[in-house]
Amino acid sequence: MLTSCLPWWRSSATWKLWQSGRFLPCSWERCHILSRKPINMTAWQGQQVAAQEKHLLEDLEIPLARRETETLFQEQPETGNQYLEDPLLRSYLKTHLPPKVLEEVNQDLERFGNRLLTEITTLGWECELNPPVFQQYDAWGQRVDRILTSSAWKRIKEVAAEEGLIAAAYERRYANWSRLHQAAKLYLFSSCSGIFGCPLAMTDGAAKVIESLGIPESLKNAFDHLTSCDPKKFWTSGQWMTERRGGSDVANGTETVARKQPDGSYHLSGFKWFTSAADSDMTLTLARVVDAEGQVKQGSSGLSLFFLKVRDEEGKLNNIQLQKLKDKLGTRQMATAELWLNGAKAELISAEGRGVASISNMLTITRIHNTIAAVSHMRRMVSLSREYARKRVAFGKLLKDHPLHMQTIARLEVQTRGAFLLLMEIIRLLGLAETTMASKEDQLLLRLLVPVAKLYTGKQAAAVVVEGMESFGAQGYVEDTGLPVLVRDTLVLPIWEGTTNILALDVLRSLTKSQGQVMDVFFSTVQKKMELALSTAKLECAVKQIQDAVSSLAQFMQAAASKGAVTMELAARDFSYSLARIYAGALLIEHAARPGASPTDISAARRVGRPQVETSTA
């Protein structure tokens, strides 16, 4: 980007004249040509020089905006059908899906990739340009509390229904592979959808909770709306958990109370401080039931889960008052509100005092969606960076011909691949669990890997997109390139659905609850995933790196066991990162060891555990 920062008069043509002594820059508007009589120059040569100087003077009289040769111009990086341009996704599906399922999924994803290119990406950008607006009062002073969203936001909701982005998981057309089909579409959709993946995450989580309750008759209508492919019937759900005193600490931070009514319903009263997708049709929320003496039970055992419709059949708010929309760093396309529940009518859907246990299924789904968003944003930025490197010329050659630049992008690619395979692994395990095909080991592994994948990919995504933005130089910092939007929307991913520390402690809880069994499953699974690579010479060093990491982790756990719980808590983050890196490394090796692996697959696996100071880009 250095040349783009030079004054206009230091373009290649004029700089040669300057060096020759025939051109002297004096100001931004004009310059003077030195009067110098040519020495030993023929009349014809003199005429040529005079003509060149005359042309130069004429050019300098043209307003700067009209000088095409002086305008900073770079080609915009453009990608095509995201599915067809993602060899890792396609090879993964080919490796894991049964042939008949693969054929149908292939066709659907290629068609969907075209729709992303021709419709959805444009809608997503329109959502960024036209964020939601809060109208508290109408022109006559009446309190209306309307959230006005753009037509593009409403259209994306229709597209989500038409594409079955929630329904695909619950129709189970492809049995245990249905979740993989859904995840592939969401992965392609997330980074260009105007952050509509967030309401879809909460919608999927709500549907999962209702399904886990056996779809009670009172909730069947809601479930049908949440999983509908009809845009006129499709609902999105909110997830109103965060209050003033706490985000993740719902046990001590939830002050909302629920009072039972004669008809069996409840009226909820309280303040919800952070409600994403506040324009949703319904929500699930926590509250404390007031007993006959007017008292509530504190702690997590006092929380119950409620279903609440946001508006009635006439479109009036359900005794809800909006206070304001949040002014956020990113995710500006989506309405996030502070609101009061002033006797909002709701239905108790968990056993009283079992609210936290009832939302565990929701958290599994929303954390997986967070992981999908993280990997999607990583892939989008790396794809754009790679495409830009094919077009941008710097220091006399394309960026792709600069080894250091391409080594940087290669590192981002490896991180993205590892995160992608980690995501697909938990999706595979979820599909098995939802179709009662999961073994006890599969279930333990899923319980461990969901928080591991969420915390790891959230942090990796933030690092990858910032590094990717840097690969564009100053252009990466310019709003109308769309790259700052990608960065801002990624930075929330380490926070949503539990911060890194909260999730690291959740990883430790999975160890405690299983009495250590989950780590036995983890170590044995990692070993199995590398078995095929043991006979592959090109992957020998990568396998050894993972084996050494496994050995070091086992030694640490043995030493920490004798030092008390505080030691393990202090190491929780590093421990969780180690689990993620080891498992992602094993998955990269497994993918590279399969028949038909590409040179890129093998190169990515060989980078597992490689030191940052490299002597080769291979």
C-alpha cells in the first residue's frame, strides 16, 4: 500500500521525468518544466520532446478528478458461488455423507450458493445500511413501542423460512445427517446474512427446548411456527435471559418474578437488559415464581422457564415496554433492546425451579450456532483475502507472488480449516444424539466439545478477521468495502452464549460430572483419528506433534490433580485451548490421511504444531 500513499506527482511516468531533470513539482495544481536546450538532439527528437511536454502540460490543466491516470484504482475482490468455491466443505460432505444423501445435499447447496450470490448478500448489506429504529411514540403522543426494521431484514426472514434453515434439523429428512445439511447451509449463510443468523440461533434453541419437552399440546402451535418453511407462518424466537445484575450469572442476576393467575397462566414482571432480536415473535425467559406468602426462592433452584408471545393476535405488545435500542459496536443490523415486563402473560414450561436445567439444550444449540458464525466469518475473510491477493499489485508483482504475504494467508487458512472440522465434528455428534444413535462415548464427547469449540472458535475468528483485514492495507479500514462490518460483527462471538472464562469453567464441570471419563474418551478418540495417518510418511511429523501434545496434557492433569481445584481453575483457559488445538489437529490429520486427499489437505495437516518461525511455506 506504500505507493498509494505517495503524492500524485510521484506516479511512475512523472517520476521518470523528475529524475531526468525535466520536471519540477512545485505545487498540487501546477508545475514548471525547466527550460533546457537539448544537446545533440535532432529536430525530430526535439519535436517529440516538445509534444510530450505539451501533452503533460495539457494533462496538468485537467481537474484532478478527471485524470484517470492519477486516480487510485484497485480491483474489488469478488467471490462466486461460496459452495462451489469451498473445496474443504465439499470434500468433507463427500467423505461423510451416504451417496444418495450427498447427491441431494450437493444440489441443494449449489442452488443455495447461487441464491447467496444473487440475492442474500445484497439483502445483508442493505440491513447494515438500514439498521432498526425505535419509535416510542406516534405523532399523537400515544405510546406505541415499535421497532421499525428494513424491508431487507423482513425479506431475509422469509428466505430463512423458504430455505428451511431451522426446519431442516427437525424434519430429519436425512436422519442423523440432517443437522449436517442444516449446518452447511448456515455456514454459507451466516457471514453475508446481515447477522440474521443470531435470531435463527435462538429460534433453533427454542425449538430444541420444546422438542426436548415432548412438544406439549400447549406448545405445538409455537413449535410448528418455529420449524415452518412457510414465510407467512415462520416465527423467530428471542432468548431473554440477561438482566441488570448479570449476564452468564443468571442464578444470582435474575430478578424477574412470575405470579400465577387463576387461569393457570403467569404474569411476569422485571427488567430485561439485553434482548437480542427484540422484533421476534416469541421468547423463552427465566423468572422466579412468587409463592403464596409473596416470597421467591433465590439461586438457580428458584428459576423457572417460561414461554411468552411478544404480541397478541391484534399485534399489541404483551404488557411489554421497550426502553431503548442498544447502541452496539457491531451487529447493528439486528434490534437489541432494553425492555420492561409489566405483567406480561406467559406459560410455565419447565418444572418449577428447573429453569436452568431446561435451558441446557438451548445453550447447546446456540453455542453451536455461535461456532457456525465464527467459522463462517473466518472463511469469508480468508476467501476475500485470497481473492484480493490475486488482483492487487504491490512492489511490482501480485500479492500472491510475495511469499511472506501468502504464508500469512496460509496460516489463516489452517486455523479456519481446523475450526471448520471441529465444528463439523460436533454437528456429527449432535446428529447422532438427536436420532438416538449416539453411544455413551459420543454423548460425553459432545458435552465436552461444545464449550471447547465455542470458546476456541470465537477467539480464533476475532484474530483471523483482524489479520485478514490487515491484508487489505488501508482499504480494509474503509467502511464501504464491507470489511469493517465483518470485523465488528465477529468481535461479539467470544461474548455471546458465554464468555471464554465462563465456558472454560464449563469444560471443567464436564470433567467433574463424568468423573474423568470424558478425558479417557477424548484421548482414545484422538488416537483413533490418527490411525490411518500412522502409515503416511508425509504426516509423520504432524502425528508426532499431536501425540506429544496429548502426552503433555496428560502429565499436566496428573500433576494438577494433586494440587487442588484452584490450580485447575487457573489453568482452565489454557487447558480448554489445548483440548481444542489437539482435537482440531487430529481432525486435520484424519482429513489429510483419507484416500483422495488434496495437496492442500496434506499441507494444512503438516502445519499442525509447527513453530511460528518457519523456513518454508510448504
